[in-house]
Amino acid sequence: MKKTTWRYTLCGSLTGVIPAAVLLAVFGTVTVLLRKANNGAFFVTGTLMLFVLAVIGYAFWRHCFHRLCLADDRLFLQTTPANGKEYAFDEIRAAWQTTDRTPNGVLQHCFHFETTDGGKHRFTFEGSDEEGVLFALSRLPAPPEETEG
């Protein structure tokens, strides 16, 4: 079996981990200092520290297990550790891109595709990965125009 050479690999960025790590260090230090001083407020900063740690964990999870790999004739989609699947471009009926504003005002970019067996898939990506999505869209059929009537 021939090994696929991926031209683009889209996955979550670890850029947001940097400020979260700074917050983790600050909350961790304050928690330890409050605990040493027998101040009960260490519960509050400790809780905040755990919350920041969970955010960092989610960022690493997304970076490792949420990916879209694109080659000249196929793509690979993975959104959890065990569900990665490769699709040949001729198995894809339509593909499109959307950009929506989330309730908190952030722009969310999504790559959607529908397979010939009727399965619909969505991959959320960052704006900096748009080149890879445009590469895929140039090789995949667009969805049919909906007509009113």
C-alpha cells in the first residue's frame, strides 16, 4: 500500500497555551503562598488553577486528536482518538466552507463535506489554515445550488 503524502495538515494551534500557562503559574504560585499562610482563599485560587489546567488540557487534546489532513486525491478527518477516517475525493459528493460568528462574537471557520453515502462532516479550523481548505475546495465539487419554487 502506498504511503500518502499530506500536503496540508490542519489541527488546533497551541498558541493559546502560552497565556494559559502564564495564568497557571500565577494561580499556582498564589495558591501555594496562600496555603502556606493558612489563608482559606487558597481554595478560590486553587479552583481557578484547576480550571486553567483543564483549558490547557483541552488545547493539547484538540491539537493531538482534531485534525484534517489533505493530499492531492484524498483527505483524512479525525475528531477523537479512535474515529480517524480517510476519504478519497471521489467519495465526496460536495464540500463547502462557512464562517459564522459564535455567541461570544468570535468568527468560527468550518469546512463541511458530504460523502456519497449521505454522511455529513464538519471540521472547525483557524483562519490561518484557510489555504489548506481552499486547496481541498478547488479539488472537490461544490454543493448544488438550492432553488426556490
